[in-house]
Amino acid sequence: MKTGLKLTGLILGIVLFFGAGTAGAQTEGKYVAEKPAPPADLKAPGWHPLLKAAANVSFSHNRSVVGNADGSNWNIGTLLNGGLNWLNASGHSWENNLKWQLNYTQTPTLKRFTKAVDGLDFNSTYLYNIPSIKWLGPFAGLVLQTPVFPGYDIRSADVTVIKLDKDGNQISSEQVWAKLKIDLTGPFAPALVKESAGVFADALNRTEIKLNLRAGMSAWEIWARDGYAVADNASTPELELKVIQDSTAFGSGLIARATGTLRPEVTYEAKAEAMYPFVYNIDTPLSGIDLLNLDFNFLLQVKLQKWLSLDYTFKALRLPFITDKWQIQNGVLLSATFELVK
């Protein structure tokens, strides 16, 4: 909790600091924002490609610091962001976006680079803006979320690894030495595929917030490919791994997306998605609200230069058919971004 408060305070301090630097752009006490560049969906009809590449790195070194191991800490990573959108003058549009983030860390304890973040996110959506009600219309979408490289765990001490089946029965047991990889999943696993169709509404369209709401029916598939998730029992010295089941679920879905410009150099993106399954193909003791799938994403970006930014990212995912725990990632990155295609 203290770490979270410190991180929140750091982000707010950065926003206020850079916000204060734009005081000269105020007139009669009112903030005058620069006019943002038009988004892709407001461009002329036709195809609109986009490709950006970003790199980030951080380094720290400790020596005789109480509570910290002596040595160097490295964090290096990359982010690819691509898009290919199509717009028709009659109101039809097709949005395609692809993001891949990969980060590796090295600590004095392990003294080797290990994968910290690996996420591929592909999103393809068809929308039709009704001519007489331009802010409303039907949509259909496809989403793929998956890591690219195999997943693993590493422990700083020797550990006995016990693999369990879907019912919690032991499958195997093996001794794994300290600092060696414990294999969990293969490449592109577990993969989450989402299909959805329904109605969308552009509820707000302002500089500080653009809000898009989508509601309809959804189908979510999980392809685990014989992967395992950590299901450790804290009361035992062993490390328990539980097999991930392939599953298909069909139900109702709701998506809220918001983007905005708070200052000329401060922007944000946020997404909240919920899907409650009515029909599913696996045996589970879960019922009621425990079946709810949730997916949250947030990005706060502070531009230091045209090509340099300080980014805070937060992701929280709840997939009860994989694990009963929230999957959470967040971090602060100093990123250098290069626009390859525009």
C-alpha cells in the first residue's frame, strides 16, 4: 500500500510540475489548450496506416544500502504500436490496432535478464455510424491477447514443484534448483480471444474526454495449450502449479473507452471491460458474481519532447477460469518513440 501511494504521488507530482510550466499559456485565469491533431477517424476516407516503435531503459545501483542487495538493477524494453484504419464517407469504418510490449529485468539476486512483461494485443473492429444519428451505431469486434514467448517462474532458492490437475490432484513432483527456470506456458499461451457484437455510442467528444460505450453479446475463448498457472499454497514449502483449462464462454459484455488531453503535454487512455458468461464448457465450482471477467487498462503520458515521454501504465485482468487471483501489472517508463509510418 505504501509503495502504491508513493507511486501515485510521483505521477501526480510530475503532472503538476509540467502543468505549471504551461502557465504562460493562460488568459484571464483560463487555460488555453493547444488544438490537438485530428484523430484517424476524422481524416479523409481511405486507408490510414500507423507504425511507431519505442524503447525504454532504467538503471540503478546499490552499495551498502540497508534493505537492498548490492549490485545493479536493469530494466530494458520495447513497444511496437501499429494500426491500419479504413474510413468510408457513408459512415462505415474498420479499425485495426496491434501493440506488443516486451520488457526484461536484471537484479543483483538473479544476475541474469528475465522476462518481466510480454503482451501482444491485436484489436479489429467494424463500426457503422448511422447517418441520421452519427454518434450511434452497430459494431463487431475481434480481440487477441497473448504473450509471445514462453512463460516461466524463477525462485531464489531450491524448491519442489508439484503439478496439479484441474481438480487439484497431484500429477507430478520434481526438484528445481535455485535460479533455474520453472516452465509454465509455451509460446503464444495462454491466448485470450474475444468476439463481440452490439451497439456503440460516442457519449462524449471533448478535448479533455472522449468517451465511447459499447454493449452487446460476447464470446471469450482461452487457449492454454497445456500450460500451468502458479497456485501456491502458502502453508506448504512446495510450489504448486495448476493446469490451465481450455475454455469457451458466451455472455453479455460492456466496454467503456476514454481518451483525453489534460494539458498540451499530458494525455491519457483508459479502458474498462466486463463480460458475464451465461454459457460455458468447463466444470467449475464458481457461480454468481465470481464468474465475472474484468479487464482494465490505463495509460498516463507526459510528453517531455516530441519523441520522449514519461509513461505510467496500469493493467488489471480477472479471468476466473484461469486463476482466482487478479493479474496486475503497472510501471513507470521513460520512453523514446520513433514514428516509422504515418
